[in-house]
Amino acid sequence: MNILVIDGQGGRLGQLLIERLKAAHLSETITAVGTNSAATASMLKAGAPQGATGENAVIVNCRRADVIVGPLGIVCADALLGEVTPAMAKAVGQSDACKLLIPTNRCNHQVVGVDPSLSMSELAQQAAEHICRLAAKSAGC
């Protein structure tokens, strides 16, 4: 299973996800793609075995992914203070991969019914646990 972690800004959410996935000792391929170099560097520092940056990296890796995980904004053009281009959002949205979108409830994209008191760390932990369950089943969402 190919897991694609996408993040922007400073890459903190992606970093937390990578740390938890590495701690779970998954044998799956993990690729980190940042919308900017700082986000990519943060995810690589957390232990991602491979990483890339920018619009084309998002587009190419979305075609190869079985699971895409990142903040809700990765499916919204102009999200993350404009870092998510329309082409990036389209690539994520049109991918056949299972998408695990983490509701950070920021930047005017809020998910009703999600506990707003959950920290980014807790949300990353929930996402990592879901990915581990998917890996154990070796099936999509």
C-alpha cells in the first residue's frame, strides 16, 4: 500500500502523521509531499523515507497513492493560505485513493460534528490508527 502524506505551511500535521506511522512500524511505502519546502523538510525530518515539493509532486503522487492523508484543505483550491492550487485540489479529489482528510477546522473550512477541542496531535493519532487498520485489511476505505 502506498501512503501519501500531503501538508503545507510548516508541515506540523504531516510531521505528526509521519512520526505516528513510523512508530507503528508499517511496511507500507510512505511518501511525504509538501506544498512548500518547509513542509517537506519537516516531514522528512520526522522520518519520511521519501519526499517532494510542489504542485507537480502532488499531481504525480496522487496517481500512485492508495491512501492520501492530510488536512481538509488539500481538496480545496486556494486553501492553506493559497498554497493549495486548483490543480493540487483536483488531483487529490480525482485520485482513486482512499482520502483521510483531517478536519483542522481552520481557514473557513470547518466540519460540523467534529469535536473542536481535539488537538492536532490527537487528530494525527486518529488518522494514523485508521491507516494501520486499512493496512491490516489491505483494502481501501
